[in-house]
Amino acid sequence: YGEFVVNYKDNPVFSITLSNKHKDQFTFTVNCMKDSIYFSRNNSGNTNFYQGFGSIAIAPLIKAQNDIISFDILTDRSSIEVFINKGLTSFTQQYFPKAPWSSMTIKSESGTFSVGKIKFNFTERSVK
């Protein structure tokens, strides 16, 4: 579980990528100028079971009244749930990586990026 906030006035286009040691990755890109979120599973691990699984998906972004976007992210071995601005926008995506995610990277097209109020909790698997 993770939560953080981003000032989109300074960072109108940014991406968040989960990755692992096998170079699998799941990326979602937030474009505040187009009020859209783009999801890419094309390098997320096992994608060859369905031709369209690795394609780019698009969802609308509903922004709050201020210049801040808040994220609450829940992820496990095969899915991610993201709640933006306390649920004004939410999405669930499924993926099949070869190993659990071990890294999260946030990049901005503006070249600089600041994130506030970061909080992450990692728990051990309860079922093996």
C-alpha cells in the first residue's frame, strides 16, 4: 500500500512505473493537460496469452479543485488498484510479472519532480 500527493501544476505529465529484477514493468502515465491516464502492460511479464493484453488502455482523469493529485495505491502479485483524489478517479489493472515488483519510479516530462506526503507499507504474503 502506498500513498502520496503530486502538484500537477508543476508536473502536468508524469509516469509511475512498477518494475522487478526480470525487467518486467507496469506503467501508468498521468496527463493532466488531456485529463487522461494511460496504462501500459506491454512489458509486464506474461502477456502472450491474449493479443490485446499488452495494449495501451486509457481512462479519464477527474481532478480535484486544487493543483494537487492524491494517490492511494494497492498492489499485489497480479493486480493494482489506484484511487486518485480519494476515488474521484479509480482503476484496477491486472498483470502477470515473473517476480514481485521491487521498485517504483516516478518520472516527469518537465525534468523535475516533487512528491509530498509519501507513505508506504509493505506486508509479508499471508498465503504461500
